[in-house]
Amino acid sequence: MTGIFEKFNTLNILVIGDVMMDSYVWGRIDRVSPEAPVPVVQVTKKENRLGGAANVALNIQSLGAKPIICAVIGDDQEGTDLLSLMDGAKLSREGIITVKNRQTTVKTRIIAHNQHIVRVDAETDTDIPDDSSREVQERIAEIIASQNIDAIIFEDYDKGLISEELITFTVSLANQKGILTIVDPKKRNFHFYKNVSMFKPNLKELKEGLKTEIDPVSVTQIEAAVDQIKEQLNAKSVMLTLSEHGVFISTAKDQKMMQAHPRNVTDVSGAGDTVVATAALCMASGLDEYQSAAIANLAGGLVCEHVGVVPIDKEVLLKEVLLLK
């Protein structure tokens, strides 16, 4: 397994999706406001981090591979700040396109005494203009033509970048070139991700996509739902994440439930980003879907032990993986 983790260092992963800035306000609560029955947070620290598809890229980078992000930002101060964060993290800007008169997504989390008090979202989720969409497709084609891309991750947050046309164009191009495609979906484009290598919804997304209730402890219901979406999308594999109930993986050969590892869960923010990044690297390194899902499941649990959105630590993950042997 050490050799697989070393192979990560040779991989190039294209991440197509919605980037955002995660803004944190840290503080303490000593009193209730006299204006309304709400706590007053005394601010002690502020911090901005890369979020969304950019956090997937950070996880890929943390595991040793090279991420290339293809995304849009707004022509605002927040977009400029996001680019500065990318520069600071040594992430390439080559796939970033600025859209005029558009707001860059910012999620502000207010945290006191290690407790998430409230989140404030500032965003635009309308589809990007047609000319910007064409520019994104052209940029994707250029990146795939000029670099050896080992896998493509769709990190969809329903913020308007990804469309049926973009999905069809990219998946077709990837399949022609034998590039793996791994999808972290959301509701708007859920049924458009056809012919992909791995489709990775969580339970909420699968229930919304199929418009049905699924009991997370009923293997029979889970199997039926996963079989349904796998057939609809003609996906080679489906990895359903079930939070504390683990992961269900289904391929053309077999299906398997993997239990979650006991963790001191502090914050689940960003866990899905870590799971999809880890699964993509494992599959691109030659592991099968079951091995990839097992390691990704482990990685997702590890980042939940930290407050806020943080990328996975490669050495910590490797130690945990070796303990499973």
C-alpha cells in the first residue's frame, strides 16, 4: 500500500466544479444579546480558506498529486481573495475563468467554543452565461490535450457552473481518452451524469434524486436504490456514503457495505470533498473500487475529527490504512 501512496505523486487530476471561499469567524460567548434572545459572539479570530471544488483540490494536493481546477469566480473582491488563497496554496489558476457581474460564493461559519453556531451564505446559483460555458469547455479541452490527466472529478455544488451540456461534453471526451470520471453530485444535474466511472452521492442526494425514502440501515432498500441509479446512469460503479453508517459500494461484479470507523466526530464539513479526492487517486493508482472506497471511507472519517474544512493528512491516512492490514 505504501507503493500506491507513492504513486499518488505522479498523478494529475482535473477538478471541475464550484469553487468557494470558506470564511471563519471564531469567538466566545459570554452573554445573550439585549436586543434579541440570541448569543453574542465575541470575535477572537477570522480566517479565510478554500472551499468546495478548491477544497477537493487541496485534498488531492495534500495526498501528493497535482490538481488542476476548472471553475468560475465573480469579478468581485471575494474572487480576488480566492485567487490569492489559491496562489498561497500553490494551486494553478490555469482553469479559472472570471465571469462579469457574478458573485463569488462565500460561506461564513461562526464558531464559538468549538461549536458551529450559524452559517451565512453569500452566493449566486444561476447558470453561468452561454459564452462563459463555452469558454469553460474550451479550457477543459485544452487542459486534457496539453497534460496527461489521470482522472476527472466533478465537484457539483449546484452553483451554476456545471450543466448537462458540460457533463456530456467532458464525459465523452474523457471516455474517448480512457480517463476516469468520478462524480460528487447535487440535485440539479443528478440525472445527467451518464457513463461515468464512479457516481458518489450521499444518502440525502440519492433520496432527492430518486424521490424516495431510503432507510440507512436497510441494506435491501439501499441495494435497490443504488441498482436503480446505476442502471439509469449506466455508471460503472456507485459509491453511496452513509455518514456514521459507512459506505455502500456497487460495481458490475459485486456490491458491499463497509462500516464506518469509530471516530471522535467534531465537524463533518468537507468530509465529502476528502472522500471523492481520495477515491479518485486510489482508482487512478490502480486500486479497484472496493479498495478505493475503503480508503476513502477512512479518510472521510479522519477529517471529521477537526473543526472546519481541512484537507486530509497523507501520512496519517497511510498509517491508518496500514493498521487495517
